[in-house]
Amino acid sequence: MNTLAAILGIVIMVLQWLIWLLIIQAILSWLVAFNVVNTHNAFVRGVLNALDRILEPMLRPIRRILPDLGGIDLSPMVLILIIILIQRLIPALLADSGAF
């Protein structure tokens, strides 16, 4: 029982980190688009590449489903909503099964 609670805590924490990474990626993309920071800076380029490698495999299937809205990318917002839903469903499902 205690181990299950610890694993659940870790899963929820990782999901929360993913939400923060999505927010950071969105803010950085806006800063690059408005030329506040540029990708000629090695640090900025490295951070953007790392975020793309982490988040793109999760965003790509959502982008395939969503209609093309031009320059607006709603896939990070959809992924955040899915993560929040998962964060709320996991404890509820465990409580219903009697495991928690």
C-alpha cells in the first residue's frame, strides 16, 4: 500500500514536470517568434532542441488529429489537458479498485 502511494506520487510528479516543460517550450517559442531571443545563441538552441526531443513524440499524434489552424498550435494545450485528466483519474481509479 505504501509502495503504491510512492509510485503514484512519482507518476504524478513526472506528469507535472511535463506540464512545466510544455509551458517553457511555448514561452520560448513565443520569444523566438517575436525575436526577443534568437536561435543563434547556443544555449537557447540547445534548450529548444532538448525540449523538442522530449515533447515532440507526445505532440506529434495530437497534431495529426487537430485541424490545421495556420500559425496557431493548440497541441500543447490539448496535451496539458490530457495530462491533467490523467493526474486526476489515476488516484480515482485506484480508490475505486480498493488498492488505495
